[in-house]
Amino acid sequence: MNKKLLFFLFFIASAALQAQTKYGILIETNLSPFEGWNGSHAGNHRITVGSKSISKGSNFEDVSVTEYDFFYVTDNPATIECRGSTAGNKDGQDCTRSKSVPYDKETFVSSSFSGCIGSSNILGIYLPQPVKTNICNQDVITLTRGWNWQYSYDSTNWNNFPSSYQDKKTISFKLEDLPNYTGKLKLYIHTGYQNQFTDFITYDIIPCSPNLVGDPLKVNTRCSYSNDGQVTFTFDRDIAENEHFKFNIFDDTDGRLVDDVDVYPAGFPDRKFTYSGLAKGVYFLRYQTFIGNQQTSTADSVPFTISNPSVFSFQALESPPNCHDDFGTINIIPSGGTTPYYYKINTDPEVEFTTAITIQKKSGDYSIKVRDSKNCIDTTANN
């Protein structure tokens, strides 16, 4: 094959994605039956957008008729001008109606006009380039300001969306709802009416991140004052040898990034990732993987809460002996934390208890240490 022929074929493939203009107008007009004109012998229904207009005459059928008109907007009108009229009404009262609609081709969505011999829905046809251009096959794409829809992969031929998406101003779909997306790099979409379309928009097709399975498995902090909470996430697939995770932990209250972690296959046992060192709070995980330098889609976990146990504290109340050789008492009164509790006096063995306890001791100096079952201690200044 010579170079001229190669160039010609490339030109044909590229030309398949060319559209005439960005902006269009689709007008759906319902013309009333003849009997509805109050005996008039003529009528007109006109809608003008800049240099383009549609004009409808009287419907002489006994039933209403719906007609569609589409045109490109190639200038910069500021209004849509609508006018309806009849002539020769049998009661002598001819109808005249008009309406001026503000129009900005970047933002106009729709309007309506009820004339004398019919009514129209006026639809703006325009697809702005999406803010999010990276999509995977499970991402939901919602498009508005269209009517008939077509798609293309990788600068190849245009294909119609399935019939369930046609003749609709707004559609929502996933890439996996369209045939033959596997292995494609780019998705192009345009919209219009029948075989007339406005400019296309472009998406880059990327792999999907693994999906989370179930709710996060949480471990609350050990003590009221510690930052050792942890959470474990489970995913629905392994990551490949040339793939790695990017995990971002966010504070769900203020959106603050708490930490970011890169995880490779060796650190992803049993499709699980565990993050430790969390303080009390509400968090969520944002994650994606990278296959080489190719990023996958980003996904968020549901928010999860790390809680603290109640504050552990205790009181040690002493009662001195009444006589020289009598026993005095030490009352240890614990609260909060996690039972059972443990106390230790001087070098004596540690003793387990669950409620307030009274200990008899001879007169003397004693050092008392008390903890709960999680090794939490009383951090208040005085006991």
C-alpha cells in the first residue's frame, strides 16, 4: 500500500468524527387539529433563533400532528423570538401571540411556546466537554441537552446508542452498557437529531479499580487517649505484579487528608489492606490503582467511625488504723475503661478485680498502680 493511500484512509477515519458545529436547536411542534382554530382559514407558527427560523402553516387534519425541526446555531443570538397568529376567525377575533426567550447557546436548556395553531418545545442541543474525562466501564455517565445519540471508539465509525436511549434529552449509562468497549482507549459521543449532530465530546477509557467487599472491619482505640485505632478493607480481586494501590485516608468531618499510602502486591495479603494509627474520628478511604503509569478509576469507601473507650480513672481512699497494731484500709474505686481491672501495691503480685475493692494494710507508705484490661492507666493529675 503506498503512502498516498495510507494518508487517504487516515483522513477518512478522522473525518468520521467531524461535526459541523457545537450548538444546535431542536424544536418539537404539536399542531392542533383544524377544528381547534375557531373557524380561521389560515394560521402561522414561527420560531426564530438568530439567522435561523422555522415556520409552520395550518394543520388541515382532524387530528393533531407533531413535527420536529433541527438546525445549527452559527451566530450569536441573545433571544429566541416566537410568534403565532391566525386570520379569518369566525368570531372576528384573530389570534396573535408572541414570546421572547433569553438565549445563551452555552447554557440554554429548553423553553416552550404556546401559539395560536400549535405549541412547541424548544431544546438546546449541546454537549460541553466533561470535567471528568477518565472513565472505566463501571462509571455512570449522565448527559443532558441531547436527543439522538451516537458513540465511537478510537476514531472509528459512529454507532447508534441502543434504542432505549434515543429521543431523550437526558441519558445515564455505563460504558459496559455499550458493545465492544473492551480494549478501547477513547470514547467519543455526539448528539443531535436523526443524521445531524453537534460536536463530539471525548472520554479516556481507563481500567476500573478493584471493588470493596462488605463494610470496613474496624478496631477502636485501645485507650481513651491513644491513637491506635485501625481499619481493614477487603477487595474483590488481587492486584497484578505491575499494579499498585494508592490509598488516601480522609477525615470525613472536614475533608482533611490524614495520610496517603502506596501498596504493592506483597503488602496486599488475601486482598486486604489494614491501616493503623487512627485517632477517634470519622474517616473514609479514597483509592485507585496504577497499572504501570496508567491510572484506574477512583472510588471511595463508605465513612467509618473509630471510637474511644470511656476514660479510665480510679480513686484510692485511705483510712488509717485506729490503733498502732491495727490494720488500716485502702479503698480502690475504678471507673470507665475496660474491665477487669488490676492493681499492684509496691512489689506485691498484681490482683484482678471488677468493682470497688477494700484492702487492709498495716501502717506504712504504699505505691499503688491500677490499670484496666487494655493496659490503660489513669492520666488525671490526682488520684
